[in-house]
Amino acid sequence: MTTDAATPGESILSKMRFAPEQEKIDNLMGTFELEPILAHFEREGGVKSIRDGILSNHLKLTPTMAPRLSAVLGSVCERLKYSAPIDLFVAENSNINAFAVYSMDNTPHIIVLTSRLIERMTDDEIRFVLGHEIGHLFFKHYRMQMVPMAFGKDSDGDSKVPSLLSRRLDIWQRLAELSADRAGFVAAGGRLDSVVSSFFKIASGLGPEHLLFDISAFLEQLDELKQLERRDTLCDFSHPSIPIRVRSLQLYRDAGGQDATVEQLSQVDQEVSDLAKLMERKPSDPEEFHKLNYVLAGGVLVGHSDDNGLGERELGCLIEMILPLASDPEESIASITTVAQAEQMLAESAAWMKENTGEIRYTAFKYLCIIAVVESMTPAEEQLLHRIAEMTGIPRRAADEIIHEVITQFAAKKTAPSSSIQRLK
């Protein structure tokens, strides 16, 4: 097994890691029991095909062939005290990009730079890129990136990754870039101007002959992002918005960078976490806001109306329903801590939907009926549903028809024959 770094390097790289990113990995591994899944995928050589593809299609850069890049890589490893061997490759590509592949055996790790990146970037800018990729390698980010491959795809070609896990992986991916950025910042000698010029070139493909690299331009753009009413597009990016990355590194630098104390890093991590939330999904107009709160509060109340709390199937059903509107459904559900809080949320959103929506309130009410039926509807749940229907302006007869429709659908699923039943002799 390849060693990632000597002890001095471990102290440098481990200390600079963005703590919430590490916490997110630990939570994902525990909540979704990913360790055996990933370990099996690794044993079966799941990453080997990626390495083989690089060896087959890209050019390996030796010190003799590329002395400049080899020297730059050597200086980066020295600054980061990173001792694991790395092979550099170049890929013919018009985009400015780079990526790393972690070695699962005794072969060197791989970092691939595109030809355009090599042409357009200065040595200090390349140091940032190489340091960033070494950060990914050292923090073993490849393990979370393997999750979709480890789960595989179904017969329709769709990923088997559970939707909640997929959402949390998206959030983690953006945090992982912030961790790796710190390694790149230190590799570039703590020069924010080199980092910013790298980001300018990655974002635009243009060099200094066309643009003046100005940190304030990114920070002004960040202020605009904070004012956006709709951030839906930001939530779909695998990387954080560049203005967020620049501001995060500026905060890290101002706290002392690699020399920052634990207390200083903790404060920076909190500020950066607040910035990262700009990339998370949240309702962007009143209709979405009240639909989320209606289903969220109503679903929690339905689940607790039998005094047993949300059952496993009720919780899973509620998570799936609010997933399109909430960045982390479980966090949203956990934020409701009292019946009074849930009742107030429900009353406010039901009143708004009664006055401002038509068909949508019937759909939202049906969601609550599904939650009630998924573990067999109790009289208390049915009584609560009738009360919610009245609050929402849904006539009693219409509410009963929706309840009956949902009950019938679930009964049909329970009685449907299965060809997959196996009986042992």
C-alpha cells in the first residue's frame, strides 16, 4: 500500500483540513454503512480501470521530458512535506483542468494536467493546482467519489445510490474542494494572488494579456450571490462558486494559514461553513417555502400522532417528499423539536396555501396521507388529516376521497403477487 506522507507532512496537511468536511465523511460512513461497500469495491479493483485508462490514453511526463513541471511538483511536495510518489500525466484538452487518481497498490499516485493548463499557467499557479490535487490524495477523497461506482446502476441505467446519500455527497463534494484549496494555497507559498489568477484562468480560459486579476472582483461577485433570491443552479455544481472559494482562502490566510491556532481555525471553519450554505438548496419563493413547511410540519405531526414518533418507513417517506426543496431533509426534520413548533409551522403554511394556491394544496395534502398510510393509518392519524384538510381549505368529501385513494393504492401494492418469492424445501 502506498504511504501518503511522512509524519511531518501529516501534521501539516491534517491540520489545514476543513473540519466540517471531515465530519461530513464520518457521518456518511456511519449513517449509510459505506465502509463494507467501499472496501469490497476496492478489493475488486474498482479503481484499476481508471488508472489503466490513463496509462493507455495520456502521456506520462518524466523529469527528462518535462524538467520544469517535475521541479514544480518537487517544490510542492517539499512545501507540503508530502513523500508519496506521484506520476504526472498530460491530457490533450482545450480546457484548463486537472485531476488526481489515488493508487491502491504500490504504484505511484497519478495527477493529470491538461495541455491547456500547462500552456496557460505560471509555475506558482501550477503549484496551487498540484497542491490542490495532493490535498485530495492525502485526504483520500477518492473514497467518497467511488460511492456511485460502488453502488452501480440498475437495469434502466439509473444510479442505485439512495437519493438522500446522493444529496449529501453533493454537499460533501463542495466542502472537499475547500479542504483541497487550502493545500493548494500553502503549496503556492501562501500567495492569494497566484490562487486568484488560477481561478480566473480556470473560469475564463484567458490570461493576463486579456484580464487584470483582481481579488475584489470575486468578492463583489460574492456579495451579489448573497443577494440572489434563487440559488437553484448553485446547488447543482460539483465545485463551490469561485467567489466563495476565494473568500474562504482569504479568511484562512488572514487567520494565519498553516500557522493558525486550533481556535483560529475553528472560527474560520464556522465562517466558511456559513459561506458554503450559499450553495445549499432552500425554498426560493413563498410557494416553495410554504409547501416545504406544510409537508415537513404536517408529516412530523402525522408520524407523532400515535405517540410512537416517526417510524422508519414514515421517516423515509417524508425525507423523499421534501428532498426536492430541502438541502438536508433529516436536518430539517430534526429542527422541529416540539409539537407546538410543528403546529405553528403547519398553521401558518396551511393558511397561506389556502389563500394563495389551488391544486398544489391537494397534492401536498396527499403527501401527508401517504405518510399516514405507509405504516397503516390509525384513527388518530385520520382525525389529524381531517383537521389539516379543514385548515387548508379542502372540503371533507374531497379529503376523504384522497385518503381512500391512497389507502387503495397501498392495499393494491400489498396484495400484488411477487414472482421473486422463494420457498425453501
